[in-house]
Amino acid sequence: MTPEEICTYINAQTACMLAEMYGMVADNEQRLHRGESMAWMKEDFVSLAEKYCLTHNQIISQIQATH
């Protein structure tokens, strides 16, 4: 991939991760208003970066792979 394609891929992955994250936040908010326990915990949110290949090391690896 070209550097531009990698940037586009990272941006797309970020948008997907944020969409999922905001859905998780909304789910937790609904549960909070109903007096229920949270469906998503800190670990679930933290794991999203790895799921979408957006940890620091994963991004650096993607960038280095183009050189």
C-alpha cells in the first residue's frame, strides 16, 4: 500500500472503531437510566484499538511495511 492508502485505511478503521465505541456508550447510558449494570467495561473499550489494528505498535508496523 502507498502511504496515502495506509492513511486512508487508518482513518477508516478509526471511524469504524468510533462508531462501535459510541454504540457501546449509548448502550451503557440506556442501561444506566434503567438501573441496570453496565454492559461494557473499561477492558471492552480498551480492546477496540487492538480489534481495529489501531494500537501504537500496529500503526507503526503498518507504516514501516511500506518502506
